Amino acid sequence: MFFDSHLSGLLSGTLFKKIFNNEQLTLFEYNVLMGLLINNNIPFDTAFVSGTRKNPASLQLTIHVNPTTTLVLVITLEPGSSVFSPSP
């Protein structure tokens, strides 16, 4: 019950709302999110996929709710500047 209340509180927070609305997160925001999961003792895994010219970099966050249930979120990071962008 303790675990469920912490997880439901986090899922209703600002950072998860950004993820559910398919908004881009900064790396700083993702680090804050991982810190919240760690502080609340919620087990998770993360994987990074580097960006290309076509697709921005993304992270996959897998939250382990219980032994049979996981929540998998794909988070797009904010895109960097283009390889061909003009210099200022």
C-alpha cells in the first residue's frame, strides 16, 4: 500500500504529466525524475537511444510496479541543433 501511494503521487506530478502529454523533457528533468524514483524506493530500469538527423534522442523508462506489472515509458529528449545549422 505504501509503494502504491508513492507511485500514484509521482504519476500525477508535473514531470509525468509532461511525459503523458508527449512533451519533450530535458536531461535535467529526467535526472530529477530518476531521483524521485530512487528517493521513493521505486525500482526502475532505463535505456538510452542516441538521436539521429531524423529522430531525436530518447530514453526508455521501465518502472516495476510489482513482479507481474511494469510501466514502460519512451521519453523524447529535447533535440539538439542540426548538424548543418548556421553559426551565429
